[in-house]
Amino acid sequence: MTLDATIVPLADAHIEGFRAAVDSVARERRYVAMLQAPPLEDCRAYVLDMRRRGFPQYVALCDERVAGWCDLSPVNRPVHAHCGTLGIGVIADYRGRGLGSRLLAATLERGRKIGLTRIELEVRAANLPAIALYERFGFVREGVKKNSVRIDGEYEDVIAMALLF
């Protein structure tokens, strides 16, 4: 079942909700490369820097609540100026209802418009729904980073994926 949500660029009014969404997903310890969100001021600085540099940042709003996000961060080397690194997450209560697809579509479209030609990501090997989503959008597996993540003494492999425009 699809969800009634609006996908919009991340605005100043969404920063606290963005941080809360990141924190919610991070504390699940299964999907993103952090265990909790950075402090609010660090999140604000990140959002403002991304905006200043023209990189895409979108949020999904459900009843004015940030239910998910997607962004493309720059790869900070001149020889990689054509690349963006994908970040995406959806709060648990909103998963499986199309938000990830809608967020990803908006973000990739904006990435193309700003001239990116390669989008990279890393996803934990056990995150099969995310891998399936990325593959539906044309991402291909480029390799496996064995034991790349360690949480509570347990190791996980990470799959490197990319999309070329």
C-alpha cells in the first residue's frame, strides 16, 4: 500500500525532523553507517553546506513529519567531482510503502541535472530490500567489502554499488 506523502527538498524547517529520522534509523543498528545521529548543530551545518554546494537533499513528509530522507553527498576530490554518494533512510513505521522509491527517484533526477554521472553507495549485505530497490533503479554491484562493519562484536559484509548516467 502506497503512503500519502510529499517529497520535498530539505528546508530549514525540516532539519530537526531530518535529524530525528536519521537518529531513529541509526539506533536500529542495521542500516546506516552510524549508531546515532550527530548533534543538531552538526546536522544543521551538514544540510546548509550541502545546500550551499548545490547537492540534492530530499525528505518525505507524512502529516508534516519527516518520515525519510535521501541525499547525494559530494566525493571531495577533484578527480571525483562527477560522483555523488547516496544516503537514504526511511523510519521503520513508514517502510515498504514506496517512500524509498519516491525519494530515490527525486534525488537521482536532481543529481543528473547538476551534472553527476556516477552515484555510489554502500549497503549491508543483509539489507535485501534496499539492494532490490537499488537494482530496480539500475545500480550494479561492484564488489563486496568483507567484514566491513562491526557492531557488538559481530561482523557484516558491505556491498559497493554504483549507477552510471
